[in-house]
Amino acid sequence: MLQNIGVPGLILILVIALVIFGPSKLPEIGRAFGSTLKEFKKSTRDLVSDEEETKEKKEKKHLA
């Protein structure tokens, strides 16, 4: 869905956000969104690494 937005759509969304929230709130909203995205990526990496470790342990146990 997000792949179909394009540059004009993105500009329209930013203008609407500016009108709704005002220029003083946008940096705060951006920081909150960025920190949320950062936490999501960190959690995803942790889950993937835990999954890989579990898979490796099962393979080692199976080979022994």
C-alpha cells in the first residue's frame, strides 16, 4: 500500500499533517515516531537472533 503513494501523495500527507497538528507539534511527533520505529526494529532483530540461536541448538542436538 505504501509503495503506491509516490512523491505527490507524500507531500499532500505532510501538508495535511502540518495543517492538523501545526508546526510546533510536528518535531515532537517525528521524534516519537522515530523512537517507536527504532524500538520496533530492535525487537525484530532480537526475535530473529533468538530464533536463529534456537534453530542452531536444535541442529547441534540432532547431529550429536
